[in-house]
Amino acid sequence: MEELYTLEREVGRGSYGVVFEGHMAKTGEKLAIKRLPCSSPECIELYLQELWAMRATAKNHVNVIALHSCLLQTGPRSLKKLKPGKLPVRLVESVLKGSVVGAPQSQERNTSQPNTQRRTNAVSRLEDRTNTVQARANSNEKTRSNASDSATPQRPQNRGRKRPAQSEEEQPGPLRCLALWLVMEYCDGGDLNQYLLSRPPDAQRNHSVVKQLCRAVAFLHTLGITHRDLKPDNVLVCVTPKGPVVKVADFGLSKMSEGLVEGDLTRQHFSSTCGSDFYMAPEVWGGLTYTAQADIFSLGVMLWAVLERITFVEEGTTQEQLGAYVCKGRSGWLMPLGEALCENADLQLCIPMKFKRAPPLPPPPGPAVCTLLLEMLAVNPDARPPADQLEARVRSALKKDSH
């Protein structure tokens, strides 16, 4: 692994994995390398969904994050590239059995033990580098640390003569898939929240972002991929001399539908309630079956927030986020749009939301854009425009409003 890639620093941490800035050893190309620890069948299932979706998108669209390669870690010194189109059999088996294949029973019973108690060896020099970066980040920001990442394995000072590494077949005991490593393109502008909110409002930039998001979702739906967690946190930005290039990322909750009926993704129904509160469609909030049109609702929330620069701070956090909502009561309690529409299907959304505008707010969206947003945020999924029409509709609406 270290012959191909090197890790530099941690750039992001989520519920399931850690993302590092890295470089390709031969060319020096900057990359994002995501480590997904295979600690439970539930996590593994999400990882396989993400891998499968990213392989389907490959490098075929400028507005979808590109996957360069995937590596599987199965032992102290075992890291190998996965072949295209293949899934690790042990991970699939873990999902089907509901238990991690090859994991000691004592470990499955108590997964809260420190890293030093669960591992006896460092996982190659790359793994040493990973834990060093994590430990450094944890010492600076203890509130984000996890017990499983807090310890840095130490190398013995006198290692003596090297012995040949055992192959997988020679290693005693059952093998276990320790982690998946996804090697992806690096986005230097951060996520959409960070990028837009760190800059003064710019209508032309906002319009470019909106059109790119429409193109990305149309591409995914054409491939039969329903993202199911569209939000600004899951959109990354590459800064270029010609302006921002947005990349839809994080496919852990996505679903792929290969056998579409007459090519129509809206015929494929899902039932799992998943997503992020302020972007979830009303049918998802209500626990009903839903289709890819739930993505159109999430996209509508994002477009509205980008065009009007609407932000909120979610309870328990301090980070300002782009998103639309409904204000409830005199206290100004914020309710997600999907939840509000689920409770009251006749609720009339007020677009634009901010009537008293002063710098640095951007100009309000015009009537044509407001009409399109209301269609995207319709309670009835069938009333929302399909993804393949959105970019043309956005272009037309912006042109009408400019006159």
C-alpha cells in the first residue's frame, strides 16, 4: 500500500469512517483516502453499497466523486487491490450471517476495548501512519475521538532480521477483513457548506452550483442509483480557475436498481427510513414506501438554500449549514420541510423565504425559479419533475427571471 499511496493528514471524520489527504507515490497526485473499519455487519453493508455505487459511476461524470481504487485489509501486512466488479466474499458473508467473519467471539461481545487490546500488531507502515495521524488529531480535538482510534501502535526498537510475510493461506486462524480503503479524487474546496458560506454571496456562482447538482442527480438516476442522503455535507467542491466544480459523494445509503421497469426509476420502491432530517422527503418522514423522487425533494431543499443562502444550526452542533425549514411558533423553532409537509399536506411554502433582504444576502429567486422549487418540494412525489428534466428547467427558469 505504502508503495502506491502515502497519508498526510486527517481531513474528515464521520459516523463510519475517516478520510485522509494522501498522495500517489509515483506521481504525487493528491488523493482522498477513506478508511472504513469493518467492525459490524451493519457497517459492512453500507460500505459495500457505497463501493458498488461508486464503481457504477466510475469516472464517468465530472459532478460525481471519482473512485480510483479500493483496497482490502485482511491482516497485519495484507493490503491488496480489489478487482473491478468483484466484492470481497468475506464481507458479503458477514452481511448475510449477521456477524463479522473471522472475528473472535470475545471481540464481538465487547467492541469497546481499546485498540491496543484488540490488536497485537501494527497493520503495515500505512496503518502505523493512519493511527499516528488519528492520534495527533485526537490530541488536538478530544471531543471527536473514539476509543477505537485513540491508541497508536508502537514499533519495537530492535526488530532484528525481517522474516518473509506470511501469505493469507499460511496465516493461522480465521482471517478477518479489518477495513476497506477507498482511494478517491481529492476536493480542495471542502463540502458545499464550507465552500459557499466562507465566501460572499455570488448569484452567478450559485446558479452554476445549482445546475451542476441537477446534472449529477440526473446522471445517478440514469444509472439506476437513488442516493437517499443528498445534503450539502455530501457534496464536495473542487476549486478551479473557471469556478467551483461540485461533486456528489458519500453513497453509503444509496440503492441501485438494475432491473428498471421500462427504464423508470420511479417504479422502484424503498421502505427504509434514512437520510438527514432537514432534507428528507415527507413520504420518508411518514414511513411510507418511496422512490427516487425522494432525491428530487432533497435536491429542492438544497437548491432553495443555495439560491437564498438560507442557513440553520442544528441542535447539538455549532456548524452553520445550508438548508430550508419551516418556523414554528413565536420561539422560532425550526422544523424540517419534509416533517412539516408530512404533518400538513396543505401547508403553503413561502418562496422566497427571506422578504427583508440586506447585504450580504443574494437577490431573491425570481417567479420562474420559485415555481420550479415548489414543484420539486411537492408533497406528491409524482408531481415533482424527474431528474432528467431538471437542468433544462433550471436553465429556462433562470433565463426567464433574468429578463
